[in-house]
Amino acid sequence: MYAVVARFEVRPEAVEEFDALARWRITEAARNEPGLVAYAVHRVDGEPLARVFYEIYRDREAFREHRATPQTAEFLARHAQYVQGSPRMELLEPLHTAGRLTDTPV
């Protein structure tokens, strides 16, 4: 298992457009990426312009495959017009898991 957290600060005038782009991206990932375990976009409580993407992949290779898709290239080309600054990305390797995630080989 391999996970990514990415935080975006959305421009106030572009919230609807960014959220639509994010919805499109996760739909495409679910449809086309067999190594994807989970992909969610969150609004941060108390920070209406913050969006956090939480992504879980089968392994590092599945994440590399995700990064190489045309959909990722399109998202990366389009998102900058809707956000303030660069996203903060964190790449995560699991130490401990519980629940359904324990069925995913580490």
C-alpha cells in the first residue's frame, strides 16, 4: 500500500470550477486505474478554500502508473488556474493499518 495527501488552496472565485475538476479526476481514476484502492477529495472544516486529496494505491508502482495517465496530465495542466500557489504533497508509506486496509498487501 502507498498513499498520497495533497492540499490545495483554491481561489475564492474558482471553487466551483476546481471542485468540478477534482470530481472529474477521481471519477477517471476510479474508472481507469486498477491499482487505485481509494481516492477522496475533502473540504477542510473551517477552511472553505482548502481541499485535500487523499489517495491510496496498491503499491508505489500503481502510484507511478497514476502519475503517467493522460488524466493526471490534464489535471496538472488545468488545476493551476484555480488555485493559489503550489499544492503541498506528502507521500506516505504505512506503518500500521486497521479495518479494510489490512486486506491490502504491504
